[in-house]
Amino acid sequence: MARRTAKPAQPSSLKKFPESKAGLRKKRRPSARSCWTRAARARKPQSQCTYSYTPLPHSDSIRLLTLHPGDFASPIQISLAEVRSQEEHDYEALSYTWATEDGDRKRSSQIRCDGTRIWVTKNCELALRYLRKENSNRVLWVDAICINQKDNNERGHQVGMMRNVYSKATEVLVWLGESSKETTTPDPVAQSLAAEGQDTTPLLILETVVEQEQNNGNPTSVNGRPSLNRGSIPVSDLFLDYLHRMVTEMKRIESSGQDPQSSSPLYQEIQSQMYELCFSGVLTDLCRGFNDIIQRRWWSRVWVVQEVALARSATLICSNRAAKYDDFFDWQDILCQGRTRKELLTWNLLSGALRHLQAVANAHVEQSKPLAVLRWARELIASDPRDIIFGILGLSDNFKSFLPLPDYNKSTAQVFTDVAKRHLNLTKSLDILQHATSTTPNFDRPSWVPYWSDVPAVLYTSHRSMKASRNSEAIFSISTDDQNLRIRGQKFDKVKVLPLADPKAYTRHFLDEQTIESWRMSCNVGFSLTKYPTGEPVGEVITRTLCWDRISGSTHGQFSLSLKEMENNFREWHSVLTTTSTHEEYVEQLRIKQNLFDLDINSTTPLCTTAKGYLAAVPFTAKVGDCIAVLAGGRVPFVLRPIGDHYRLVGPCYVHGIMNGEAFPENLDELTWFSIH
């Protein structure tokens, strides 16, 4: 959405605070019940009285913060005013983390608000300090200040309005924190460009971060903010400056009709440095800066996905430097195209920024699919687990049917159970049960309810084209205490042989010796079969089961290679797997052969054989003796653990040969009831 070109008139509520606001009339006399007597006022300054929030009068009311001008070191002074969100207001919204980079989220910093004080976190206070203008006010929305955090009812209602707050802001200011402590000499590429007369302008936050001005020479002190000695620069600043120059150059090249990726020297240079990092371990200053930026806490926070996905425009801010969020997003997308496994794994080791960027990308295309959005939201962090649900509610109006409205009076268990019940009732599908897995199962809660704050035991793979229950609808009931799910289905088989490696092999998102060993064990159990019930070659069965049939040319595959080509890739990969002895050898051999088969393997689901001689990929939390059942409404079979007269849900599984409904009866009267606790 385009930004407004003309600012509307300043709303009157921002110019003059209501009389009811925390006793702001200068001549107001304290009541008999006031905690501050005249004698107490004489002894203690008014600024030591904590700000008292007045209840918001309307359902669409929000508070806006006016940040008063001052130099960098002076105390922070603000005012708060209530406004109606349905009216037009000019303000910027802050996107940040409450905690500092070292994890301090205590409200230990004091700011002044209309003669009283408000306690905020150090990171919030620091953001305000850097964003403050020297000679004019700045109107902001900051959640920790504009919402009464001690009032659960207000907090829940305001969280439900986040869609309006961030989508109507003229700019979303993303505070990443201060520049890195690690410094370096000025970028030699920038020096050479300057010698050629090209623009090497860093982006400085001057009067406003959106009005990015040019600065000829080294960074200097801005508005009294700390500056560095000439000749040194934080590596984070180095990267942001480089990003700005590179994006500017690539846009210029693209406008001339050329390919920016092949014609941009700056792009080629950083690609070369990233390649060296991945394959030689050479960490240049530019890579250090990139690494510093993408390891910031902000990238892993669930709330920020909604905040930037809804923004008209967003700007990344790091001390005095700024870069457009879209520029970083676009460049990161280009950077990750066509990367090898080792490169991608290196990025995963560096930070959660890739997960954040993927989440934002999916937020734009999956707005009608709350379960898809929840899947990636689970990869991010929320200090309050309920915010994994509440933090994505504003992404689409469609979500209001599937997700409960924010209510902080409800427990985490109640919120997560509500999500599961809504999805079951609205879709008559068991898709949500595919997410009810955890690396640390808790037997004190329903096993059929996904706990979105837990690390999933099964890495989700799209099962949209699978039809294990023949496109049937779920036939179920839920007990009044929300503990028991009764559902109809067909028992198929039992887990018979399940060799397991170290549990860490199934919970890490990167390749190591333990992961490789787990693949060897899975292949060994697969090749223990001399024939298969469907008559298919065992090698083909192993190939398709390792990848949950999401491979080239398969019945449910989504790629373009033929099944024969994939079998050849599997045989070549298996040869490398069984003939190399170290992780380094394995990676190098696959790189030489350009074999990417292992990219398709679901590393969280080891292979097992069943009592009937089938091969299955099951959660690593499964055990010998567990039941494999096909439940009505399920795209895939499920592993269930019998406990007395009921079952516990272990998770989804892939059983080669029954994924098209072969094990599900046509007559639903043949189904039996399963009681899942």
C-alpha cells in the first residue's frame, strides 16, 4: 500500500490530553484518598509517581505516544493520548524485542510521562533514545507503553487490534539494537568506489529514519549519539552500508535492461565471500557484519512477522544506520536461490533470520490457511506461548474463525485446545493432528492437541495429495472436559523393528555425524526386507519412504525428475553413505557428484518395518509395539500407543503402499472407535 503523501492535521487528542489522564490538570487538587499528601509532594518530586492508566473509553481506542525532542543523553520525556483507530492519524509503529541481546527483559529503565514515570525495558528505552528527534516531536505506537500490560482484558483487546495498528502506521520502525561492538577498518570496496566518484553514502538516522540523508565521509555523531573514531566502523554498519550500495546498484542495472545478478560487481563480491564462508570457513568483515545483523533477537520473535507483513513500509534500524526491510528481504531471497546443502546448513547455523523471512513470505501467500501459518510460527519464539496464536491472528480476517480471540485470562492449555477443537469442527479433517508431536511429550495433557510452543518431533512435509482415508471426513466427538478425542478409524499394523540412533540425530536442523548414522540405520532396516507386499522393488520403496514420497516422478511427487532418475540418485547417495567414514568426506563426495538426494529426506522420521512386512517412516518417539491406524479424515496414517483402554497419539507416519486408501474400508460401518487421551 502506498504511503500517504500529505500528513493529516494533528489530531486534537494529541495536542491536549484529556483531563482524566493521570491527574494532568496542573491545578487539580489531590483527593482525600490520594496516596500523595501535600507533605509527601513536598518531600518527593511528582516524577517519582508511577503513571496511572485510564481505561480506554471506546472499543477502537488506542494510545499514541508523543516522544518529545531532546539530545541523546537527556532523560526520555513522553506524553500519552487516547485516539480512535478508525480515524486517520500520523504515527510510526515500533517493532522490537522487549529483551536486550543478552536476554535482559526487566522493566528497569525509567522514562518520564507527563510528570509521572513509566518503567520500561532497557531495549525499549534505548530504541526511544535513538529515535528521538532533536528539535521536534515524534508520534509513535509502542506496545509496552501504549498498552496497560497489567490489565489482561485491555491487553487482550488491544492485541486483537494489531492488524489495524501496524497496517495504518506510516512506517514500521524495526529496532535491531545498537551497532556491533566488533569493529573493522572502512570497507575497501567502498574506498575504491569513492575514488571512482561513486556514491558510498551510509544510511544515517538524522531527523527521521525515513528521510535518509547523504553523509560525505566517515560516520559522525548524530544528535549527540555515540560516534566512532575515524578509521573504524562496526561490522554491522559495514554490512548495512554495503547492502544499501548493492541494492542501489542492482536497481540501476535492472532499470537499464541488464541482469543485476550477473552485472553487479557488489553482488558478485558478496556472493564470493559467502561462498568462501560456506566452503572454506573464511569469515570476512562483511560476513561478520551480516552474521551480526541476522543473529539479532528480533528475527526469531513471532510477533514481528505480523508487524512487518502488514506494514506499508518498514525500516531496519541499528544505532545510526538504517536499511529498508524490503531491500534486505529481496537480497536474502536472491542469495538463497540455488544454494547447496552445506551452504543452507551454514545459514541455519548462523541464525533464525531465514525462518523469519520464510515466515513473512508465507504470510502473504497463506493468508487463507491458518494451519500453514501456525506451522512456521512454531519455529519462532514468544515469551508467552499463547502469543504464538495471538501473534498471527491479525494476518487475515479469515483466521478469526479458526483461532480464538486474544484472552490472557485463559491458560496456554485452554488456548491450544481451543485451536484444535475449532480446526476439527470447521474442517472435519485431521490435518491439525499431524502437528500434535513433541520432542518432550507431556502425559499430563491431551496428546491430540498440538502444543505450538514445543519443538515438533516430526518435521512437517506437505501431505496435500495423500489420501490414506480416501478423502473421508473425520467422525469424532470430544469429551466435555476437552481431554478425550473419540474418533473412528481402522487399525492396520504394528511397529515391529525400529533401530534408533542418538535422539539428537532427529532433533537438529543441521547435518552432522549422528544424522548420517541415523540414515545408515534406516537404510539397513529397509534393505532387511527381501520382498515387499506391493511387489515393488525394495530399493524404490526405501527411496520413496525416506522422503515420504515427495520425490521426483512419484505418485504424489511435486518435482520434475523421473522416478528412475531419482532411484539412480538414491543408489549414488547410498554408495556415498556407506563408503564414507566422516561428515567431511560425506559432504565433499556429494558436492563432487552434485547429488542432492539427502535434501528430500525427512530426517525426523526413522524407518521401521511392521508386523505385516511394510516399511514405514515414523516419529523417532515411536516404540516397538505401537499401533499404526488409518483414521477417518486423515490424509496420512497415525502412530498410536495403547495404554490400558485408550491410546496416546505419537504422531503421523508414512507407510508405503497404503497412502492412497488401500488400507481404509469403503464401508464406513467397518470402522472402530479409538479413544485418544
